[in-house]
Amino acid sequence: MRDLYAGIERERSQLECIVLALPQAVFVLDESGAIRTDNPAAERMVGARAVAGVPLDDHLTFAVHGRPTAYDVLPDHTPAGSVTVRGPGAAAVPVEVQRAPLENGELITLTDLTERLREQADLHEAQMHAELAQRAERVRGDFLARMSHELRTPLNAIIGYSELLQDDVTQDQLQDVVRIHGAGSHLLALINDILDLSKVDAGHMELRNDTFELQQTLVSVRDTLEPLARQQGARVEVDCPSVTVHMDEGKLKQCLFNLAGNAIRYSPQGKVLLRVSAMGATRIRIDVEDTGAGIPAHVLPTLFEPFKQAPGSQGGTGLGLTLVRSLSERMGGHCEATSAIGVGSCFTLFLPTQAPTD
């Protein structure tokens, strides 16, 4: 019998330790609703030690949705955040109330929901900010797309008429007409880049799933850029195995024209190499290497940002590399750059051989 009582005492002692350590406020009531005992968490919630033998209502004021209510109408399990409790020496606290009957009374636990509700409010605010940012981005993309489209029509007219005028003006006037044509062409290139970038950002850029021989495409890019290379005294070479790919050929050419065109401009009297190598059965890499002056290491991380250009830039819009990065990512790949001063630079496209499905 003595062992039995000793075991019961150990269990009771362990239970008291657990109750004392609980973060929830615990009140044990007798049959009349008066407090028999509480724990330290209950004392913090009340703001003072509850007096044994005094009803719980004398220590705490409960409210449901802001309306004062008698304690005995509180439900057994109240939804989080709908009940607040205030002690005479403490601030109002949102709580979750749970009740459990005992043989000679009742067990009341109050869980402080302050932190949980704060986290919910922070999450809701973050979601609202994200939605507003997405909405602003869509509006910006739509605005740029519309404005860029509207600006291209008059610019094409200016460029076209300036080309016609070059055959009908005097030698003194020709230089001015050439400047008009050059400025118009530069502005049109900038608007075209903005239009394409806005389409990508707004999710309006549609991709075709062309099937083509990659070597032929690279040769076509080389031949198109031949006049520019000849003007710079550079040569363009292609090193590509026979491989058939399935992607948007037009967007790939747009990337290659930007990369190879830059390489030619920065490699006068040098060489530009378009080289393709396989990366397993489903991916390829396309390197555009040049023998130019190279790009400083501290500049490389910013090259793909809008309107960022390498030192010694020879015109351009500052959007070409940004567009290459956006298009390559839209096609399921990415673009990287490496460079060494005095040796040259290499821009690499990593692409899947099969166009991704949206």
C-alpha cells in the first residue's frame, strides 16, 4: 500500500511540474466555479496571483468579438482570435479557451494568441504588398507595350524618308540627313528592345516550337553579320555539329544577333567564334567568343541589368544583354558571361533542345 501511495505522489508531483511549465494559463475550478489553483502563466495573464476560493470572473473579464459576456456562456472550444481576456493588472489578450470537466470541478486553459495573430497579420500584409507589386508590374508592362508600339510607326516613317532624302540632297545637307537616319535607327532599336522586354515581363511573349538544323541557323546569323564584320575588319567563324533542335528559331537568332553583334563591335581586326557543344541528350551550350579587350571582373555581374554597358561602349541601347537574358530564361535556359582583360570575352547560352511547354 505504501508503494501505491508513493507512486501516486510521484505522479501528482510530475503533473504539478508539467502544469507549472505550461505556456498556457491554467485554472482549476471547484464545483462552484471558484479558483482552486493556477499556474505562473495564469498569473502573468491576470497581472497578479489569483486568489484561491474566489470565482474566476472576479479576476478576468471575457469578451467575444468585443462584446462583454458572462464567463459561463463561453463555448467549450472558441475559434482563434474571437475571444479577448483582460485581468485587472494586465492588458487585453486574445486567447483560445478550452474547458474540460473534472470530477469535482473544471479545468480552464487559455492560450495566448498574440504572436499567432501577429504572424497572420504580417503574412496578410506581405501577400497584399506582393499582389500590389504584381499589379503594378502588369500595368507597367502593358503601358510600355502600348507606348512602344505607338512610337514605332512614326519612327519608321522618319527613317524611311531620311533614306529617300539621301539620294536627293546636296552634299552639305547629306551629313545632316545621315544623322537624322542614325538617330532614328538608334531610337527605334531602343523602342524595339523595350517592347520585347515588356512583353517578356508581362508574360505576353509567345514562343514558337520550330524544328530546325542549328548549324544552318548559325551560318545564317554569320552571313547576316558579315557586312558589320567586314566594316570592323573582323572575321566570324562557326563551329557547330549537325544537331536538330526544337525551339523558337526567331528568338534564338535575336539572342545571337545581340551577342555576336556586340562581339564584332568590340573585336576590331579580331575573331568571333560561334561554337555549339552538347550537354547530354537534352541541352546544348552556344558560346559566342571574341578576341576583344575583355571586360573588368567588377563589371560582369551588372552586364545583364537594364541600361548597363561595359566601359568603352560603342553606342547601343544598354538593353540588348538584358533582352538576351530574359529571352533565354523564357526559353527554359539562361545566359552567362566570362571575360579576361587582354584576352577576350565569352557569352554562353544554355538552352534545352526541346522547347518548354507552358
